[in-house]
Amino acid sequence: MNNILLLILVILAAINLIAFLLMLLDKLKSTNPGTPRISEGRLFFLATVFGSLGVYVGMFVFRHKTRKWYFLIGIPLLFIQNLATAWLIYLFFT
């Protein structure tokens, strides 16, 4: 496997793991009123920068943000955008 491709995959895995763990952290903070939460904008930002899979899996594993229509529609759309961008980057470097 190409070293650049391996590096890209490791970075994508790290971003998605961080996004997944932030969904868990926000879910835990949501049970304690008055604690500062992770903003929805930050979660969408992570989804935009290739963390959409982590956010999407975290939504359903932790049952968090599943009632918000903009998460139910926006995160899968960002996942498609992430795949398209990753494909274009791959085509550019090969």
C-alpha cells in the first residue's frame, strides 16, 4: 500500500474516532444540567472535515441527536460529500 494512502487513512480514522468520542462526551454531558456542552456547530464542523462517519455512528450508538432533522439529513449528506472529496483527492494524487 502506498505510504501516502496509508497516512491519509490513519488521519481519517483519527478524525472519525475523535468525532465518535465527542458524540459520547456530549451525550454524557447532556445528562447533567448546567454543564457546558459541545456545540452542534462543532459537531457539524467535525463532520465536514471528514468526521461524518464518526458522528453518524455516534448518533445511533449513543442515541444522541437522532431527533434533530438537520442531523438526520445533514450528516449523511456530509458523508457523501466526504466520500466524493476523498475520491477526487485520490484521483488527483494517483
